[in-house]
Amino acid sequence: MRRLALGLFGVVAAGLIALVIVQASQSTNLAFTVGAAPQAPIAALKAGQTVCQRQLNVPPHAGFDQIALQVGTHHRPGPPLDVVVRNHDTGRILGRGTLRAGYPDIPTGGGDRVVATGAVAADQPIDVCVTNRGPRSVALYGSGALANRNSDAVLDGKETAYDVTMVFQDARHSRGSELADMFQRASLFRPGFVGAWTYWILVALMVLAVPALLWRALGGVTDAPTDPEPGPRADRV
């Protein structure tokens, strides 16, 4: 029975340790989105034109360093697109990047086109502008303007009736850092002696205590004595 308990202890401990390692290392780079689903190609950009999604509020703890766009190229290699991120209040450039020419259309190449912008800090209002550097036109995907009531899109300075699909990502982000942020926020609603470190200790205790309790429970179990095989009954005199 003790061998069985030791085996179960090893399996549970290894499983918990593996779960913690995977959750801490698994990449999840989503920071936030505009909220506009890629329902249709809505922003037609000719060479030299610029579309800006204005007054986006970067949430706290949601800084980013790249933006994913959905771009239609009319079944031809796409032209270069410049992406500039500015502070909405001051106009200061916070980040910029370029989607190089030659990317395929959505139906043939699938998915997002990711543009690295450099690190942009969280908790501030921003404008994101996309400029077509030509020579061919493209179409950015998005949905109706009600997708994000706090933000709007303008094409060459003119108001539009749509919001552009934009997914803001942080390539540096991991589930481990999400856990750290969660503990930091949780520590704000606590007695004075509790900090983010308290939650890390609780996690460590959980990882160590569960296998220990299982070992104690199973380790105390001993094989119950078994009745001897019944032998031939002696004849009574």
C-alpha cells in the first residue's frame, strides 16, 4: 500500500508542478481590441490615403507592442502600410511600424497582418493611423461604428460610419505575468498586512500541501489482516 501511496504522490505532485510551469510559460499576447469584428472590408484605402481609429482608451495593465489588422488586397500582393500610434490628447508619436509589401489577400493567406509598433504604455488615450504607401489599393476589415461607442474612424480626416478591426498585442506577455498582475490588483482590496506576495505564498502552499496531505492520508493506510484459508474442519467427537 505504501508503494501505491508513493506512486500517487509522485503523479499528483508532478501534475501540479507541470500545470504551474505550463501556465507560467504559455504565451497569451492579447492586450485588448477595438471591439469591431472583421465582418466586411469597410475602409477602402487608395495609395496615399490614411484611416485613423481615434480616441481608443488603452486599459490599465494592457500596454502593447504590436497591432494585428485584417487586410484585403483584391487577390494581389499587398502594398506597404505604415502604422502610427499617437497620444490622442497631445499628438505625440508613441509607436510606429510598417507592414512590408507582398503579403497575401485574406482568402488566400488567411488571418491577421501583425505590425510591430514598439512598446506603448497602458492607461492612456491613443489614435492609430494606417497609411497606404501604394501603389495599389487595399481594404481594411471592420464593422459598424457602434462597435466601439467611445472611438470613431476617419478617412483622410473625414468621419466614417465604421470601426476598423484592430487587435492590440503584447509579445512580451505571458500567463505568468497575468498571474502577477492579478495578484497585484487583488492586493489592493485587502487588510494592510496583505500584499501581492501573500497570494504567491498561498499558491506555493497549495502546490506543496495537496500532495503532502494525499501522502499522509494514504501513507497511514496499512494492509488489513486477511483471514487464513479455511482448513478442513475437525470432526467433533
